[in-house]
Amino acid sequence: MKKVKATLMDPKAMEQTITRLAHEIMERHQNLEDLALVGIQRRGEFLAQRIVDLIRRYRGVDVKFGTVDVTFHRDDFRTRLPSPRVGPTKISFGVDDLSIVLVDDVLYTGRTVRAAMNSLMDFGRPASIELAVLVDRGSRELPIQADYIGQSHPTSVNEHIHLHVLEVDGKDEVLLVEYTK
């Protein structure tokens, strides 16, 4: 049984957090021509698109944008994903020598990010890869750390972060959910 323990972000807090992430990315990358944002499907792609839109609004630059599906690059897709939902990877630009910012909704074990980096390398050799996440819930299994973090919310084993985005779920919010027997 699942129980919502708390609303960690409402729509306004999500908008403010995504705007802050966009500003942090712009501050670190003065040359936006060599930058690309790649959203990890499913919700990371919508967060990345919002950041790209904000960069366009604030700097007047169309940053390269793509999405990556990591389903078959995951080391646990056969054991933990009995009927995986596969989407297309859409990277319509060469990644060689670009600074890539991978964007994901929630960082937990690091396995999704590792799979995204493996998938990205199929397209070439970027100059660098950074990671932006809306929520970092701690408890890594792999040595992966985000460069841009919206909020940190360490969770226990029976707690999960549920992120809803308007484009998929009809609303923007981040919930702390507890699963009990």
C-alpha cells in the first residue's frame, strides 16, 4: 500500500527550481553553441525541454536538444523491468566535442544515468557530460554525482519520490510516497 507522506514541490516550486537549474547551466556554460541538453526518458525529457526553452528566453540561443531511452542499456532491464516501455532515442546532432548536460527527474542508484551515458557514447565522444536532476534522493549504488541539483531529499528504503509533469501526468508536483505492507 502506498501513502503520500508529503508534497515536496508544488507547481510554483517546480517552476522556480527548473528556472534556477537553467540559470546555473547558463552560468557554467558561457558558450552555449557548444552545449546540448539530453533528457532521459520519460520525465527527464520534459524537464530538459523546459530548460532549453528558458535558455532561449533568457539568452536568445537555441541550445541543441535530444532525448535518450536507456531501457536496453540498463544492467537490470531483464530482472526489474518485466515489460519495458521503450521509446525512441532522438539525437539529431553530432555529440563529438559538445558539452552535454543529461537531465533526469530523480537520481537514486545511478544506474539510469550510467545507462544514459552508455547510450550517449553510441553517438560519439562528447567533450564533457554533466548531470542535472530535479531531485536527488541519495543512496547511490554507483559512483555518480549530479552537477546540478534542484533539491536533495534523502529517502529510506520504503520511501520513493514520485515526480509528475504536466506533459505526462496533467500536473506538476513532487511527492514523497511511503510504501507499506
